[in-house]
Amino acid sequence: MLRSVKAGGQVMEYELVQTARASVELRVLPDGVRVFAPKTFPLRQADAFVRERADWIREARARLDGYKAREESRFPMTEGMPVPVEGRTYALRLLKAASRSGRIEGGSVVLRGPDLSPEAVREQLRDFLFDRAKERLMERLNQYMPLIGRSPGRVTVREQRTKWGSCSGQGNLNFNWKLIMAPPEALDYVVIHELCHLYEFNHSPKFWARVAKYQPDYETWRDFLRSGWAHPYN
């Protein structure tokens, strides 16, 4: 539900998402402000919740804008820009075309489309990599599920700022699409890690021993993903 409030002389829009939860949470995301609240949370309290946090929201938006500017200067989305895909580096090629498409051709990631502005290219490259990530993650899950002996409830691939993967208490797994830019062994590590959580919902020695059973050098790839590895969507 889209709503708006007036705070500090400005109109602030936000999306109210009401679900079966007990707490209220505010998130400032690249595509807008969201409030997650219980189903019975009164609308005027939701408005007041946002209004009281208006200064914090503006500061968070400014940080996001600064982050985006740094990201765009680091990876300008121009012809020849290096694009990591599954541990290899490809050169970005941009071709004008009536409709959008993307594929790997030789040593290049080739994007075709009617709009080749940096903003449009960034979005199209993300979509191309996102689709490839979903395909590869499901492929690796299907390989490891029979070996590990556990199957998740729901599997979701999405954008996560701070996590490569996660496992919920209900056995649902989430994966970060940006894993497609890492070496395949790093993606395998996250898949194995989350599947092993279906046995051990912790990071005990028993859990790590189970991970090591399927990937003896898992520490190499765990450290790789923790190291601040750079990619076009950092």
C-alpha cells in the first residue's frame, strides 16, 4: 500500500507492507521507503512512525545516493568495461537493437537494446546476470541436495546487501544473485553452506565439519567472499 506523509515541509512517500509479524521495521531501499508492520497496525500510526523518522530517512537516502555515485564512477557501464561472470572476466559489448537481449559471445558479454545509456545498461546487465544466477543456483542445488540429503522449502534468489545466502527457521533458502560473478567454487560454497543449515541451524564445529565433507577447501571460498571482493554491483 503506497502512502505519503508531510514532514519538514516535504512530502515523503512510502510503501506499507502489512504481514503476520509482531514488530514494525523501516527500510530505506534504492527503490523507495518501506515500512513492514503487523496486519492490525493502524494507518495513522504508520504515518506517524515515518514522520518521526523523517530526518533519518533523508540521511539514509543521501548515503544511498553517495554509494550509487561511487559505484557508477568505479564501473561506468561503457563499452569494454570488464564484467566478471562465474570467475571469468568478459568485456562488455553494446549493440543498438530494437529489442533487449544479452548473451556471452566468445570473450564478451554482449547486450543489445534500444537504450544504451549507462542507466539502461546497468539495469540490463543486472537482469542478464540475475537470470543466469537463478539458472546456475538451481542447477547446483539439484546437484547437492541428493548428496547432502536435505531439500529446502522455498528457494529465493534476490538482491542482498550484506549476505550471500541465508536459511530461515522454516527451511527456506535465500541466495544473492551477485554470486554469479564469483568463481563457481564460491557459489558452490554458499549452496553447500545453506543446505547444511537444514541439519545444523548454527555455526558449530559439527556444522563446519559437515560443510567440509562436501567442500574440503570451503575456507578458501568463505574467505574470498568475506574479503571485499569487487564487482560492478558492490
